[in-house]
Amino acid sequence: MGRLTGGDPSLLRRINSAVVLHALRGVECATLTEITRVTGLSRPTVEGVVEGLMGAGLVVEVAAEEGVARRQGRPARRYRFRAEAGHLLGLEVGPHRVAAVLSDLDGSVLGTAEREVDETACADERLERLRLTVADLLRRSGIGHDSLRAVGAATPGIVEADGTVRLGTALPGWTGLALGDRLRRSFKCPVLVENDANTAAVGEHWKGAATDSDDLVFVLAGLSPGAGSLIGGRLHRGFGGAAGEIGALHLLGREVTPESLLSTTGEPLHPLDEQAVTDVFAHAREGDERAAAAVERFIRRLVHDVAALVLALDPEVVVIGGWAAGLDGVLEPLRRELARYCLRPPRVTLSALGEAAIATGALRLALDHVEEELFAVEGTVTARR
């Protein structure tokens, strides 16, 4: 079942199929009479649609319970949506790890897997680690590649619609990488590639700290923070996919680099990696005055970066994730400073999904694609215009 188009001679049949699938997906099971009442379709139409969906493997008849049959005679036939008819993958490719999450067509998670990867690893090595991670997950779950209906993948960087990373400085050899094409070699289903902060925003909106808001900003707080945002319930990428790259704000009159902000010696922090930064924060907690001053500078930069985005978008909620979300005292300075700068300060909260936010959002990307194809859903959260 593909997307509905005005020139499709089977348009009415496809609309009816989508309506019936929606009705069945929302309940444990239903009779033909119940489906007819909910959808408003005629009984003969429902019977024909259900027969076709059973032939496609998307609907199955539910066996009647023996006790019910004996008490009431022959019960009405009941049907359910087969969420197990296909499977989805959400993938995360990060500096220090690759991760995968597997679900059925309802988005119910069936398993997860991850592997560490060195931040200096080349693109081929990183993608091989991802391939092994997926293979292990599918093997443990007893799912074959041919059961996959869609794959969502999240990566640092600015991502083109075809999955090419136009700019990706966080991973070696990533700028210009045709990531979508590389991943499609491993899967016989659609592969959708998205920026990691964007997918994290989608993940928090779906199952995390922002399920009650359609206007939100997710800040992936790290050495070079990035952000993803939903406006009116839709993912906002910007014209070229670069929306939310707040890590570049130091180029606009705030030239102090992270190496200088986090320095405790007067010299730029080197090497600038997460372990070195973690050490600075640890020393600050232990009472080191220079380290405490460095942490204060870092948080102040984060506050100003987030404030710029909040002033532009006026979100209802700001969700803070990434490794910097674990910093002591990051929320109160954000709340205090946003109250100073913003006409309507947003609610500020920590990520509820933690490190799972990115892969969860990537899974939602795949689920949105399936919903567009199978259920004819218009205007999904992650659909590209």
C-alpha cells in the first residue's frame, strides 16, 4: 500500500483500507459490526477491505475463546491489526557509540543493542560497528532483514533530504558522506537519515519529557551544542537542514571557543574531548576554584545559546539532553537567565529518555514513514515537505 494520489484508480479502495487499518490499530480486536460503526463504511465494504488486508498479512482473525463459544453459540468473528507483520529500526551513529532499537509496526520496542566505538574511528569502521550491532540485535530477536519495513538513522551534522551529510565535524570523514546510500546497501527497505538533535526532539515528544507539547526545543548539550525543535507538532529543519546549529553562535560576536571557556590553566584545553571536560567538572565539584570558574563560563555560554533559540521560536518547553545534562546546577541558571531575557520564559526540564532519546526519535522517523505508507496519515511529525 503506497501513498494516496489523486490519479490512482484504486484511490477509494486505498482510502477505505487506511480507515479500517486505523480503526483496528486503535483497539485490541474488533468485529465487522464494530468496524462498520467506527468507520462509517458499509458492511460489504468493510468485509471486502478486511479480506484484502488479511491477504496482505496486515490483519488476522482472532480465534474465539472456547468457553465463550459454548455459552453463546457461534460468536462474531473478530479481527486485529498484525503489528508483527513488519518491523522497524531506529539507529544512532555517535562519536563514542552506535546503537539500535527494534520495534513492531505499533512502535512497541522489542529489543535494543549498542557498541562502543572510538571517536577517531573512520567512517568505514564506524559503519561496520553499526552493521554488527544491527545483526546482533536482529539475531537475538529472531527477526530477519526481510521483515524490516523502514529504518530511521540519526547522525551528527547537517543532513540533506537524501541522507547525505553536508557538514559533519563531530565524526572523522563524515562531511560529504552519502550516509543514506551507504545504509541502503544493508537494508531492502526505505532508510531515512536525520540530524541527531532533531531525532532527540522527536523522541522526547513521542515518549519523553515533552509528550504534552507540540512546541519544543531539545538542546543536545555538549562541547558544541546543537538543538532540534518542533513547531506546531512538526519537526523544523530550516531551508537547508541547518536549523538549531547553536554551536556556531560564538562566531557571531562571541568568539570565545570551548577550549578557552573550559581552560583551567590559561591555555586552551587540549585535547578537547568529553573525558577532559568531565575531569574539569569533577574538579569543580571537588572545590577547585579555577575549574568552578570554567564550569560557570560553560553554563553561561549554554544559557546564551539556548536563549537565542528561545527568543526566535518561543517554545513551550526546552528539554536539555546530551552529556552536559548531567551537570550539577544546569537547570536553575537556564531558568533564571531565560526569565531575564525572554518575554515568556519556557518550561525547562531534563531529558526523560537520556541517551536513548536519539535512537528513539530515529525509530519514530521509521514509524512515521510506515504510517504514511500504510495508514495514509497526513502531516506526520517527521515528514519532509
